[in-house]
Amino acid sequence: MLKSLYIRNFRGIKEAEIEELTDVNIFIGRNGVGKSSILEAIYLASSWAEPMDPIREKVLKANYIIRRRGGRGGWNEYRDVIWYAKDVKKDIEIVLRFASSKELRLKTFYETTTLRSPVWFEASKEILSEISDSKETPKILYYTLDTNILWDPEIKGYSTSVSPNEVREKVFERFRDEIEFLRNTIFLDNKISVKDVEERIWQKILDNRLDKIIANIVKEEYEPNVENIIFKPTKLGKKEKLYVLALALPKTTIEIDTLGDGVRNAIFYASALSLAENTIALIEDPEVHQHPGGMATLMRFILRTSKERRLQLFITTQSIELINIVKKICEDLGLRLRIFFVEKDYSTDIVSIRILESIDVEHLQKLGLDPRLLYLL
């Protein structure tokens, strides 16, 4: 798993470092301090290992980073919005340090526009010297896994000074497990569509009969009379027939499209997490549209699944109720939890991260203080 994370020149974050990451990591803090940007930075970094989003149809992770907030354009048209202060002359830097003690130093250059993943791995002098002892070999080159090419920052262009295939071999030799861990990173927010779930996820859910588990989640908190979740045929025009997900009830079926946001989000999140394994799950504000009972049911499933399927969770929240729910479930399941308070110095845009130990959270609440309001203290 990830043990620490360094971010520079990304969105509103000029610089941030997060250490002592663990099984379940919750980020709290006021609006605009960079909580969602932390999730997006990890998601962008994961595109180096796999450019395509695993749960959204034909969506590049780099494009989703751009579109998910504004809903328009893509990397080539609007990529400058993710550079800190739109200063595209300074490279975006993301450093991932793992429990294995290995480190991936990644950069994104504004000049590279046509690649499926704009993220480059820093091939250091140590790696390059194992391939070539030529004095003309650059001290540092940057390597993209997806297209197997090298970038020379000195000339701001592609390099042919060493063999990309040999660099690839060295990279996999050193980082095979870390690449596999990053590859299937998923980003769960309230923008997952019914179509994504129906066309990319639910077939695999049925193949593994996980539909029964997800139906039980719905039954436990949202709709006690649900019998199952089924594919229901429906007409689309005169010739085509479309199959849509629906709740099977004793007297009728209800298309998932028409359900409330809370139950739909629960179905979508549970479906995506059920198929993830040995990777990172980024979850933005899972409390949105959730009654406390639904929140507890959903988080119990998320945390149990993360333990069974070896997922490292990164969660943002504005809900003290969610923090208390997660804390209790983590204790029951034997999962390690860390709560990070995120704050920004607006004169420098340096983001600092305070670790709140469990006892700190408890004491603050006993004093009648909300941990989310630490910036006022």
C-alpha cells in the first residue's frame, strides 16, 4: 500500500506531503483546502500504470480529471486548469512511497498532449546507468509505460539516447507489484452513471453472483421488500431492445434510474467495490444523500469489502457522523484508521496535514468541539 504521498503544483496545491498512510485514510477540513485534489492526484498518478478508467466506459483518467468538475472538454483542451495557478512552466510532481520502501517519482509536463496518460516516471541515473554507460546518456529521462517512450526534459522532446524497451524491463523488474497495485485504482464520486454500472460492471457482478450481496444492502436499509436486482427488458425505438437494472419487488419492478440518489449511490459504490481487488479506492464524500442509517450500512459494506479484497481506502468527508461510524467499524474489523486534518496557508498555498489520533477526535467531541472546525481553534 501507499505509505506517503507528495504533491506539487497540482490544482490549488502548491505543495503538500502526507505521511503515515494506512488501511483507511479519511481527509477532513474546510472547503477549498485540497481534499478532493489529493484524491485526484492519486488517480492521475495511477494513469501511469493504466490510462483507462476501470469503471467508466472508454474514459481516460486524464480526461476525467478535467471533466468531472466542469463537465466539459478534456486533457488537450483544458489541461491547464489542473496546474497550480495555471503556471504550466512548472511541472506537476507526484511522489508515491510504498510500504515496500520503493518510490515512484512521477511528473506531468504541459508539452505532452497526445498521450493516453500524461504521467511520466523519473528514470534516474541509477536506472539509466544499468542500461548504458555512455557519457552522452542524460542523467534523468522520463518514461511513459503505456506508449513505451522516453522524454528528455533538457530538450523538451522525445529521447532516443537509450532503448525504451530496456527501460521498460528495468521498471517492471523493480516495480511490478507497485504497478499492479496502481493499475486498477477506482474513483467513486456522485458522477457514476447508471449506464456505466449496467454496461461495464453488472455483467461481472452476475457472473460472480455478487448481486445477492448488493440486493441485501438495499434490503437492509433502503427498500425492505426488495427481492432481487434484475435486468429488465425495455423498448428503445421500434427495433432495439434495451435491458436496464431494476429492483424486483413483490408487486412490481422499479428501474434504478428512478430511485433516490442515496440508494442509487449505494448500489453503484457497492457494485464497483465488489470487483476491485488489491488496489486503491478513492471515495469522495460518501455521506452525500445518505441518511445516517444508510451511511452506516454503506460504510460497513465498504470497509468489510476493503479488508476482504485488500483495498486501501482514501475518503474525503464533511460528516462527523461518518467519521464516528467508520471508527467503530474499523475497530470491529481490525482495520487501521487514520484521520487527516487538511488545512491551507492561503498566503503561500502550502497545504499542511495534521494527523488526528483517535483519542484526539474523542476528546474534541467530549468538549463539544467539531474536529472539522480545527482551523478556527
